[in-house]
Amino acid sequence: MYENRDDVDAAIIEYRTIIQDDLADEDELLEIGQIAYEEVWEPIGEAIGDNEYVYLIPDGTLNILPFNALVNFDEEYLIQTNDLHILTSVRDLLPNEYSLVQGEYLIVAGPDYDSEDVVSEEDRTEAEGRRSAALRLGIRGVGGGLRGLSFSPLLGAEEEGRIITDQVQKNEEPSSMFFGQDAQEKILGEIDQPPEILHMATHGFFLEADDTLRNRILKAQRSAEVHVPPSGNNPLLRAGLAFVGINNNAQFLGDIDTTNDSVLTALEVLDLNLSGTRLVVLSACETGLGEIHEGAGVYGLRRSFQVAGVAEVVSSLWEVSDAGTQALMSDFYDRILQGTPARVALRETQLDLLNSPEWGYPYVWSAFMIVGSYESAGVTIQ
């Protein structure tokens, strides 16, 4: 369909960049949005004709494009002219073994990243000893990227969680909530029954691959009779969410118990008890990113939650503002609690924000996307 894929990729990156640019003016945004529309959507528009409802399975860089924010030549956003249903693959249209859960809302928000109470002093001392022994054997930098993680407080995350909790409780829905010091990684590992909806407001991350890491490990293995941990080149180990204590525990990652080490990697998500969970909302920065594989999609948090059995996942395409996210999430959950399907609720919320004087900029309203469908859990929405 696309004559030059490089031009498509360039248009996507340029549009993503300008949406996040505070200094970009509206005319420039519209112009670049139209270029992206011409490169990406015009060939699709010719194929679908007058059909407004579209199932869409992105590939490659298209996975990180805010489709809804593409601008046509009448200066309309795509969300205003088409109703997009984004899937991971055609398998999402087929019934499978998962049955949708009717249970509680689980809300985890605003972890205390500076807490020193998650890992004991004894465990830290033992971890330091193991690391010192490895360094004496010449194994340097194997822990690399994850051990350098550090996060500033998310001032609006706990408030966001409490706002949603108030909405859920007023609707008399069963719920559990964990804020601040209580927002620990182990909460997710200890889930007995899959929640109906899981909302997490925290920092997310995706680390680029370290191309030199493999060579360093091979060299270390040749020079010492030791077992070296697998390299960090697995994209599911480079994407994750931050929880209580990360700023103190990151330096010990790999040497302390992973069940509550303050980082939930995309690989660990695969072991969570979420089969049949209707919706996971990752209200964190760049949770929709990951390592792009042509023909296979994005390997990161979003994909892992779907593989774990979640019907739909809401994730972000870039860093998001506290105030804008609170406005979006509050409206979104109002609709969810009224019985509106998640995909429809998000679209209606985004349209409302688009038409508001305060939140009409696509940096806010198009930051979140929803992937998957209730069809993937055997339920069809007409």
C-alpha cells in the first residue's frame, strides 16, 4: 500500500515530535498532521471508502502513531471522521478461552519512589556483597540500564487514583486501592482473583538496547569461570513500571528478590493472574512504547498485558501532564461506570476534550490509546 516506507516512518516521527513540542504553533501542527495524514491514512481512506468504523492492525512504527490525531485537508482530526478499533492481530477478533471477569476495581497509584522500607538492610548488604564479588571477577556493567533507574515524584498520580476511587465507591463497585507507601509491586503478584479493571498511575519506562552489553558479557565469561546473568537485550526486560522504593533499590536489581524489587518488567507481567480482566489502564509515561518488530508489533508492556489475558489495554504514547491526565481519566471512568464499553468511553472522552478550550491540544487528548477488544474475550459489541 505504501510506496516508500521510509517516508511514512519519517512523517510519523515528525508528527509525534511536534505534538509534544510546547513551542509549536497551531498552523505548524496542522501542516505536519496533514503530511502524516497524506502519507499514512490517505491510501487507507481510498481502500475503505465511506466506511467510518474501521478495524486497524498497525505494524512497525505505526504502532506508536496517534492515529486519532491525524489531520485531514478540511482540518478535521481523524477521530472526528472515523471510529477506529485498534487490534494487535486478527486473532483479537476470534473467541478464545478467556471469560471476562466481573470483580473488583484494583487501583495502584502514586508510589513512594524514595521509600527505604521495601528491601531490608540485611538483604541490601547481601546484595552488595554479591555485586562486589562479581566486580572482582571482572563482570562490570552487566546490570546496566535497570540499575540506573531513578524517578521524581508524580505529584498528581496519587490524586488521580483517589479521584477514580471516589468515583468507583460512589457507584458502589467493589474496589481495592493502594497509594503512596502501600503501592508496592508485590500487590500485583499476590492477586488471588483477577480484577475486573486494573488502574495503575505511576512512572513507566522503556530502555533502549545496549548494543555493547552482549560483547561485555561474552568477554567476562571467557575470562572467569562464573555464570553471568542473561543480557538485557530482551525487550520485555527493558520495559516496565516503577513502584515503591525504586530509587533506593534500582542499584540492587538482579541481586534482590524480584517479587518486590520495585520494578515490574513486561516479562514479569506475563506471570500475573489477569486472565479475563476486562481492562488495564497504564496511566504512566510512554507505556505504549517498546521494541518494534516488523510483522510482530511492539514488544513491551502493552503486549505483555494482553498475553497475560487482559481484553483491552489503555497505554500512553508519550509523557503526559498530571492535570490533563486527571481530566481525561475522570471523564473516562464516569463513562465506564455508566456501562459504556472502554473503547467507546475513551473515544467519547477524547472528543469532549478536543472540543474543550483547556484540553483541546492533541498533546493531551491523543496521548492515550486503547488496544485489543472485547471480541478477544469472546464478547461482541454491536
